[in-house]
Amino acid sequence: MAKPKVARRKAAKPKAAKPKVVARKAAKPKDEDDREKKTPRGKKTRKAKKTSEAKKDPEARIEALKRRAEELSGGQMEVGSLDDYPSEVPEEVEEGFWKHIVDYEEAPWTTNFQQLENAGVSLPPPDSLKDEELTAKLWEIIQKLALLHVFISQTDHLSDRELYTHLWTESLREETKAMPMAANSAYHIELLGSYSEEDMRLFLKYYADDDFRRQWHKDWPKDPIPRHEDPPYDRDRLLPKMDYGEPTDGEPN
């Protein structure tokens, strides 16, 4: 708001004394802000009305989320488009998308290891546990991870001790965002998910079906494909699985 101008008084020329006439100053008109500040309690001010209107306007909310995402990216945000999506995305879908972006960028970093400890799960070093203790601790971790919507797979080539050691030293220590998962979303830890040469060899050997092996040979004819073997352990079929059906408030299966 523009600053009110204050007129300076000029020095008055000396004149003959006159009877003093006391005149009331004209009341200074109050600006819009003053009127709004003194609005009686219970009545909406113009400012509050504008805020309420913005909340009801999905386009305004979407633009606010976009500006916040731009701020969080330090001006490095790039917005692309996907040909598979309709030209006009419903506003509620677009707003949900941008809200997820902002929530993700604002969330602090953590690890599944830290999340488990925060949930009261102790994580002793593998060497400190006897075999039966380690197996019990491994399944405690697997069940607690499922409650956090974190699921592991491709474990049948590892013994309990090998799997616990891998989780304890590597997978559980990878950074992730500390934000709540939606009811029908999950984070998957694939033990052979790095797609390294060794991981692919183990996947082809123990987990790949015939169709995958044929396609692999077609795409990479010079790469040797190991002979299929049944994995030495039978654990994956017992692991908790995420149900990607209709969103519910229940726990994962």
C-alpha cells in the first residue's frame, strides 16, 4: 500500500492576533486494510474471503504447488509430457501429482534401517547371532518391513544368514524419503535388482522363466545363458506380498 503523504507546514507570517477558533479536524478516511482489521469477530474479512476462494479453486492450488516445486528444485525443474496420457488430465489427478512432488521434495532422507529402529526393532550385527536367533530376527524384520509397505523378493538363492547379512549391510542402509506410503503403494527391494552382470547371471539361473530366457537370447545372442537350476532355498513364496487391489486402510497381506 502506498505510504500516506505528510504535508509539511510552512512557517506562518506574523499577523495581528485574532480570536482563536477551535476547529475539528476532518476524520481521516480509513484504508481498506484498517477496515478489515477492525471487522467485528465472526464476520469474514476481504482477505479471508480471497483465501477461502483460493482454497476452492483447484487451478489456484495447482499453480501454488507448481511454484513450490520450482522453489524446491532451485529453478532446475523440467516439466515433460507423456503421449500415453489424455490431453486433459482431471484437475484432481493433476493436483494429486503435484502434491506428491512437493511432499517428496520436502520430506527428509532416512533409511529402512533407521525406520525399523524407530519402530522398536533391534538390529544386531549378523556375527552376534546364533543361527536360530538370526532366523527369528530375519522374519521379524521381514514382517515389520511389510507393515512399512516395504517388500523383499528374489531371496531363494541366499541362506538366512546370507540374506540377513545382505539386508543389514546393504539394502536396509540405502537412503529413502521419510514420507508415508499410500494405502495401495509399496517399495520393493529386489535382491537382484542392480542388474549387474552377476545379478543377471543369478536371475537367469534361478528365477527367469523360459519366455524370459528366450527373449534374453534374442536380444543378447552372444551372452551365455546359464543352465536353469532350482534355487537352494524355498522362502520367496512365504514372503509377504503387496495387494494392489482397490485402495484400503488395511494392512498389506
